[in-house]
Amino acid sequence: MKIKCEYCGSMFDDTLEKCPSCGAPNQNVRRSTADQPTTIEGLKEWYESKGLPPYETTRFFIGIDYKYPRAFGIYKDENTGNFIVYKNKDNGQRAVRYEGSDEAYAVNELFMRLKQEIIEQKSRNASAQRNTDTSPADAQKYYDSYHARRSSGGRSNPGGRKALRTALTIIGIYLAVQIFGPTALFGLILGEGRGVPEKGYYSYNGNTYYSFGDYSYVDDSDRWAVYNTASGEWETADVSAIPEFKKNRKAKDYYLSRDYSNDYDFPTISDTRLYYDNSYKPGYVTTGYYSYDDNEYYRMDSYDTSSWYVYSDEYDDWRSVSSSDVPEALTNQYDAKDFYYVPNWNSDTQITDFKDTEYYAQYERDQEAERQSSYSSSDDSWSSNDSSDYSWSSSDSWDSGSSDWSSDW
């Protein structure tokens, strides 16, 4: 993060002990840990030292300009000399987190996101493990005990019947998890188990459909869209008269894919208002800079409607904007994207970097405090404060599908 020198006003990195312009000491120097990499090569070494799965599994591509959907990455653009930190979203769109000459800053951006992902993956594994802590041997003991009483002529009792039901339930859950895995099992419970067609594209009777896959509104017509070849537009669709779309077991025969393919002869639905209205939470607007009605705005948090700021020429500084004063065009993602121009500050914008403000510094402190609180309150055996805890176990499962690939970061 850049800070302003108290003596000469120059901007410099907050990890430096002295201002490079005037030599004044940095009284609030932020020390980086010895385990923290500052170069792309150093980040590669850190990654390997933790025994993490291949890039293709974690979807973190270090030193690689990976072109396909669902990827985090960092690389150096040899043409410009800039370091670029990016995220390729599930629709193939690239969101640039940072582009500039500061390699240490760029590396830290991806490093922090990688550590966050490791924590989340470990938490997911721990939760799945807790759901399967009861071994089949324990369940079998319940069953054998009950069967022994029945075979010896012992009188059954309500407790015995309850034990049998518990044993059979535990055995059933255990076998289901072993066969399908915890992720697939939950998918069966929420998806096919409830007869809900999966989210994605479908081809039926010469028409192309899209299901938004919301389990709460499966019978609502606005949860489906159809591509109108005459108008070349996606429209809401009433599929109540299509029995094949009532159950996932039947609907999957017409399923094309969850994500859009450039080979399709119809446009992606992700560029339509239908997609934004059905896929984003109310108030969601991508983080970054916006230019609207001769004013420059910054959105600090994609989901926080109170996190809008405007650059004031009068104060020569950023000022907070109340939710009621945010232009209506910037209150929803579909309209706001027309005024979005850059995710991260660069000198071409001719305004100051919002990330140099106390607003952003406080936001980062709050985010870090929230993460630390979340980690420390976990009943897992590892702590996020110990860098060794980012080491990966070969017995753990990395599910990149659990990441939020629709957001910018």
C-alpha cells in the first residue's frame, strides 16, 4: 500500500523504512513477514514449499498469463514491463486486480488471495470431515447390539428401535459420502434429490433455454430464459408446459453446459439484464472506478451499498457518498457497467488512488480483523497465524468449484 510522506508529500510503499525522495523515516513502517514472498519466483517457491496441488487444481497460475475461465494469476507483461494480477471469471471475463511496476505489491495481492483460498479450502475439508466423523464400525455396533437382542428373544423397546434407525441412517450417510463424496452428496440433496434442473444452458425442441437454477423458485417463469432467434434477444420463459424440465433426471438429457462456449450459435446470457437480475444480489456493483455525470466515483465493496465515494475537486480528496445520493445508474450491476472504466488506479485517470485513503486503510483493517476472528473462532486444529498451517495435506481435497468465480476478486 502507498502512503504519503509527512515531510515532502511523496507517495511510497508502506514497507519502506525511509522515504526514497527525502530520506525521512517512516514512523509507521509495515513489516512484512520473513515467509512473505516479494517476487513471482519467490511466490512460486512458497507455493511449492507448502505442498499445494498443481496449478490446474487450485486454479492459481503463478507467472502464467492463463487465458481460460476460472483462474487467478500473476505474470509480467514483457511488452510493458508491468506486473499483472488477474482473475478470469466463470464467464471468461478477466478482472485485473493490479497492473503496474511494483512487483512486491502485485505478488502480495495474489499471495493474500491464495492464503485466503487455502484457509477456505481447509475449512471446507474440516466441515466435511465433521460430517463423517462417525465411523461405520460405530454404526455397526448399534446394529449388532440390536440384532443380538432380537435373536436372543430379547424384548424390543423404543430405545432399541431408535438405535436401529440411527444406525441405518449413519450407515446410509457414510456409504453415500464414500460413493459420491461430500460435494456430490450435497448436490444430490439440493439438486437431483429435489428434482431441480441444474443451472445452465439447455436445448429443447429446436429452442435454447437457460435455467438460473434457484431451488426456491423452480416453478417461477422468471427463473428460466429462452433465446428468441427472431429478435436475437434472451427473454423470460414459462416452462410450465414442458414436463421434461420438471425433473433434473429428465432435463439433463437436454443439458448443454453450465458455462457458455464460443462454439454456440447463440449469444451468452451473461451480457443481458436477465442474467444480472437473477444472478446478482441486490446492490451488487463491481469494485472499481466509475465516471458518471462529470464525477469520478469509487466502489470499495461489491456488496456494501454504503461503500461509494466521490472525488471532490473542492476538497481535492475523496468523500463518502450516502446511499441515497448514489446515482441510480450506479445502483445495479447491469447499468453501472456502462460507466465502469478501471478496476485499479493508474496515472491516466488524473485522480488520486483511492487505495491511498484512510477509508481504504480502515476497510482493509476491518476485513483482516473479520478474517482473523473467523479463523480463531473455528474449532479446527489449525490457526491462520502460523504460516506452517498453509501447508497442504495430501489427504485434503481441493475443490476449486467451491470458489466464487462470478465476483471480480
